[in-house]
Amino acid sequence: MPAPSGPFTLPALPYSYDALEPYFDAETMHLHHDKHHQSYVDKLNAAVAGYPDLASRSVYDLVANLDAMPMAILNAVRNNGGGHANHSFWWTTLAKSGSAGAGPKGELAKVIDAKFGSFSSFQEKLTAAATGVFGSGWAWLVLMPGGELEIQTTPNQDSPLTVGHKPVLGIDVWEHSYYLKYKNKRPDYVKAYFSVIDWDGVSAKFADAK
């Protein structure tokens, strides 16, 4: 049976599959984007079919307002809407050229230093959060409602938006993100992640979140 069509679509990667080599391999990027992310989109479209009011809203709005979802599709929107929202956000925070791996600059750098003591301390804390996620999930740097940065984790495809926290960057620690290259060595994958963060893009997201 063909995948249901609908209002939500898979965003194109803003770079080629091999653009993040050798840190993120091309085969993983292809499967992660074209198969895993596409599956979330297809299942979300199936869930909102018959709910035109929901289909007209953004996926970020849906996951930010799960308490307003019909019970019949609540879990589908949480899981598949969350998967679509999280990945759509994540692809745009990765790069290999320009600011990638260089660390934050400007206001974001100052706020990270003020909150965590230093960029290296922030790296250690985010690494600990990401490697410590039990099973599948994400580690995030979020902007809290009061304007303070915080490192958090979410299980599965839950989004920080659901509890009113705005993501600034995040790392996917589902095994499909890294197993082809890193096998069971999640810490090696997390270390590699710091070499492909697009800090210019993350700074822009921080500014938007504020």
C-alpha cells in the first residue's frame, strides 16, 4: 500500500549525504533522512487524515499543544509528529564547513559561559546527558521560559516544545543515528557530533528562541 499523502512533507537535506564525512557517514545519513524521517512524516499524515484543522497547522505547533490532540491520535502525533519536528530541526543545525566544530561565538558563547562556566564544561555536560540517555531519545540545549539555558534529555521522539521549552540544539541518540559507523560506541558518535555542529545556525536559532 502506498504511503498516505498529506500536508506534511520531508524537508530536503541542506547538504549532500556525504557532506558530514568522516564524522557522519553517507549511508547513515541517507537511511536516517530518506527512510526514518520519511516514515515519521508518512505516519503523521496518516494520523491527521480526517482532521483538517490539525493538518493545516505546523508540526511544531502540533507537538507544542499535545494536550489539545484528540485522544485517538495523541500517541501517533507525539511519536511521529515529534520525530518529524525533531529531525527537521536537527538537520539544519549540522554542517562541516564554516562554523562547524569551532564553538559558539557572540551572545550565545557568552550565555553558555555564564551558565556552564566554559564551553568545555558545556561539552562535558551535554556529552554526559547524551551518553546517559537510556535506550532511544535526544539530548538538548533548550531555552527555558525564564530565558535561561538548560541541558535536558527526552525519551523516544518527545519534543521539548511539548513542555514549553525552546530547543537551541539537540543530538539524536537513537541507534539508527550512528550504529552503522559507530556500532555500540555511542560516546564516539557524541564526540564526532561536536565536529559537525553549525554554530552559526545554532546562534540564529538561539536568537529566534529569545
